[in-house]
Amino acid sequence: MTAALPDEDWIEVIAPGALSCVQDLGRSGWRHLGVGRGGALDPRCARLANALVGNPAEAAVLELTLHGPTLRLRAPTRLALLGAPCELRFDGRPLPAARPLELPAGTVSIGGMRAGVRAWLAVAGGFAVEAALGSRATDLRGGFGGLDGRALRAGDRLPLGPVRPPRRVDAPRVPGWWIDPDAGLDPHAPIRYVATAAPALAAAAQRFGDSGWRVDPASNRQGLRLGGEALDTPAAAGAGVSEPVAPGTIQLPADGQPIVLLADAQTVGGYPRLGRIIAADLPRLAQARPNAKLYFRACDEDEAREARRRMDADTARLRWAIADRLAGR
């Protein structure tokens, strides 16, 4: 018989939301066994949400899709919500996101995403579900990690990691500062990709960037399916030959409708590859709503590396600023 957890050591799921699951920065070192990295679809947002509550970057968070959950806090808790804008309430009272909130015991409810698709909820101490292959990330395709490899259900208990509880909290404490991870970014800018060097696919890779694409509602954490004017797949492109793939790989199935692989991507695939989405722009696809129109632009390796460098530098500055604010509270 399992001993009961103290109230401060777990959070109860009252309603699970549309698709809520435990994620972290993913698992590495298992591709040779066919296990992909997985993890949060926007690792930068997950890192920053963790920073807001004083967690290490790799702590587990909840990834919320389209509509968030209702959770019962059984003891004072520090949490932060970051990502797509959505309504956040505590015991019916609206609260702002993108900042650390200290809350007493009570009920947190997160509504539908008003723009974008996903948000990430971090709690001080992190969600201490059992690690699988070195990570707490939920692999929905493989059915392992997180809470039994599945999305949250009503009645679930989310264990919390060891952390000093916040000082006595009788009412929500809301700081006057917040962060905007996307400040200065153009949300309408084309998503950049590095085209394949395979001559047989050069024309299709160029047309991929010349066309607008609609996000297919059948998209999921494995891949973003795109619909539009079909691209030709040359016979010389090697369709059916399995090759390594990774998040960001742009595949071209026989129907000519591209698929951009996301965090839960398989490790090999037989579709021809048009190229890859650059690391700095890949997180934007986590917020691509069904039927949204997307545009892409080819770039070279130098631009891809510089964009990644700027993203990492901006993230480091934000994490430093957050730590400075938390230390001065």
C-alpha cells in the first residue's frame, strides 16, 4: 500500500484540458534504439517558464494544447504560465501570465488558447513523475514517460519535486513585472528552412518556399501536415529508402503534401527530404493553429547559425534578468 503524499507534495487534476501532458527538454542518447528526443515543442518557453519559478531548465512542466486543465493546489504553490495567450484564473479570479505567481491552496483553471495552440505551465519543484530513459517527457506515440505515457486525466495526482514552499500566502501574490519572450519578433515573417542539397529535389525544395501552405487539422506532436498545391516527387529522389530524420526535417510524401517533423518525430523515414526548418524558427510551429496559412523562406547555413546564436543569447539574457528579479524579491 502506497503511503499518502503530504498536501504540499502533489497537485490534483480536476479537468485535464484538451491535451495536457508532462514534458521536459526531452531524452537524448537513444536514437540508435529508435527512441526520439521528444520533450516540449517549444523548449525555449519551457526553459523560461521554469526560470520564472526558480527551477532548473530541465525540470518537468505541463504542455497544454488548445485548452488548459483545471488543477487543485493543495498547499501554497509558485507557478508560471508561458506561451499562447489564454485565460488564467485562481478560484474564479483572473490572473496574468508570463510572471511568477505565488498562490495559496485553491483551484487554478486555464482556458482556451486565444491565439496560438500551446502553453507551458511550470510549478516550483517541477513535476516529479518517474523518469524513463533519463527524462520525464511523455512519449505519446511510444506510450511511456510522464504519467504512464499518456495525457492527463481527471483524478490524476501530479507529484512535485522537493522545494522550499513559498512563504505564507493567504491570497495570490502577483509581481508587477513580466517577460515577453517574443518581443521584437515578427510573427508574420516566413519560417526559414535550409533546402536539401539533393539535385533531384532542388525544384520541389524551391517551390516549397514559393507557396503558401495550410496547416492540416490532422497535425500532432509528431509532425505538422501541410496542405496546398502538390509538389512533384521525382522518381530519382529515392522515395522508400529509409534515412535519418529529426525534428525540423521537411518530408515529401507521394501525395506531394509536405510534413514538417516535430518533437515526437521518428528517428528514420522513407519519404524524400526537402530540407529542414532552422532551429530558431522551429518553435514557432508549436503555435500553428489548424487551417492557419504558413509561409516559408529558404536560407543558408550561415543565416541559420546566426539566428540560433541570437535566440540562445536572448534566452540567456532573459534567464539572467529573471534570476536577478527573483533574487531581489
